[in-house]
Amino acid sequence: DVISEYPSAVAAINGGRKAAAAVHHFMYGLEFQDPDLLITQHSRIQNVTQIQQVETTPKTAWDDLAQPMAAATGFSEAKARKEANRCLQCGLICYEKQQA
């Protein structure tokens, strides 16, 4: 994200959700709630240290020096699909039903 300089897509999406919530509260005249303060000591948080059945792969390296026009042309379709399918380790739980 060029404007907010979020380091990952997950952080940028989280920022977008916070912005949408703030706009929603403003448009409907609701009291502003700081999203960082929504979790209290009484909140029940599921502790997830490892996600099962999710294959993790490193992100595709982007060598600007070896391929100076790579940023202009983007990924090939195969590389784009591989990048889109990898787990971002965003901390959310994947709710796919387990195969029996």
C-alpha cells in the first residue's frame, strides 16, 4: 500500500476494515470506537499458535536488478496464481472442513 506504507496485504486489509468501521460510525452518528481498544481483559480470544493443514510457501522473490522491467510487466499468470494461493499467515483461522 503506497499511501499508508503497510508492509503486507493483510495489514493493508486490516487498515481498510478499521477505516470502513470509522466511516460507518461517522455516517450513522455513532460514537467512535477505537478498534485497538475493542479487546478488553474480559474478551475471549482463541489462542492459535499453529494452523493445521495449510501449506506455507515463501513469497516469490522479485529481483529488480535481474529483471528491470519486471515491475512494469508484472508476474506471469503461473507466478501470479502461485502467489495468490499461498498462505499469508495472517493469524486468521482457515475454516475449511477437514477431509475424512
